[in-house]
Amino acid sequence: MKTIPIILCLIFLRTLGIAQVKADFPLVDYHVHLKGDFTYEKAVEHSKKTGIKYGIAVNCGMGFPTQNDSAALAWLDSMKGSPFMLAMQAEGREWVKMFSPAVIAKFDYVFTDAMTYTDANGKRVRLWIKEEVSVPDKQKFMDDLVNRIGKILSTEPVNIYVNPTFLPECIAHEYDKLWTRERMLKVIEFAVKNHVAIEINNRYRIPSERFIVLAKKHGAKFAFGTNNTDSNMGDLDYCLLMKKKVGLTASDMFAPKKKLK
Ligand SMILES: [Zn+2]
């Protein structure tokens, strides 16, 4: 019977913790999707309850419902008057040719990841789908991945690199070994040089603390993001843990050019 007061106490402490963070730190989740059972109404309610501001993103690109300017504009229109920032999640590498710069600019910010690409044999690969990935040579895979990230960050007009440093399941357990200091530095340098912020992803709990420390040292900016698939939003626990451990302050964080709502 004592569990309920303890749970209430823990919820209170968590809320208090978030309130304290908010006092000198912009608490924003830049990577939220209205997916599964997470409706617009639930997002409004959840954001109010937690005090975390949301950037709601629509997936734009090949294989997604939003594939052209008119669909992107229709989505923006459907979100008019919302309390959220509105983001384009640019998918695959084809997206740059599928949307006009004028329409891209209507979003508060744009982000992408390096999880979708066409390999040397012309096969389209999505790194999170086990069946599509094969890694015969881990070192070559990593070098190709780093080069691909570099190309994306220097040629695609994005503000945040999300799901950063993600590795496919077959090699994910070797994350710390494969993400060598040299490889991390290359990615960080591309991000800094091209003014692209690096997401701290709550769902995958990436990048590692080691990466974030190095990135901060080299002047990278960060953005918290959940990348939810349903209403199981969590509470940015990994992001806040990294903020505390690495000592991130408001000046380390990404801010969209347009004012926060
Ligand atoms: Zn996403």
C-alpha cells in the first residue's frame, strides 16, 4: 500500500527536476511524430503536462505519404495555429530533388539521418531493417558510413543530424570499438563546419557520452529528440542524463532561426 505515495513522490521529484532544468535551459524535444496512438490532442496534453516544448515532424520523401510540395504544404496547413514548431524530417537521399527550396523554407527546421542510402550495387538500404543490411567488412562499413554522413551534412540543407552514429543491429554491440576517436572527429567536424546540430536521441540512446564530450569540445550544437513511434514518449531521460554528465548549457543547444513558440 505504500507504493502509491512513493510513485507520486517520484513523479513529483521528476516534475521538479524538469522545472529546475527549464529555468535556465530550453527544454525542447525537436523530434516528435504524431504516430500510432500519439494524436495531436495527446501531444498538446503531454507537452503541457511535462513542460517540454515539441517540434512535430512529418516524414518527407520516397516511400512516405508526403512526397511533394503540395503534400508538404497541406500538412503545414493542417497544423496551422498549433502550439508546436513544425519540422520536415527529410528521408532518404532523394528528398532534395522532391521538394522546392521555397517549401522547405516554410518549415521551422529540417532534419535528416544517415540511415537510408543506395549502396554500391544500387540497392536501397535502411539501416534499421535487419534484412536490408549486410556487413561483410566492419571497418569498410564504418568508413563508408562516415563518408556518407560527411556528404549528407555538407550537401543537404538540414539543421539537425538525427539518429546520429546509429549502427545496424548486427554490429551495434561493438559501437564503442567501431566509433573510433578519428571517426567521431570526422563526423563532428562535418557537423560544426556545416552548422548542423547533432541530435541526442532518447529512443536509441545515441550518440555515446564519449561522442558528446568530444563534440562539445569541438563546438558542436545539440538538439534533444525522442523519435517516438507512438504515445510511449518517455521523458528525455537519456538527453537529460547526458546534459548533466557532459555539462551542456543553453549555449550548446540548437535554436531554430525562427523564434520558439
Ligand atoms: Zn523521426
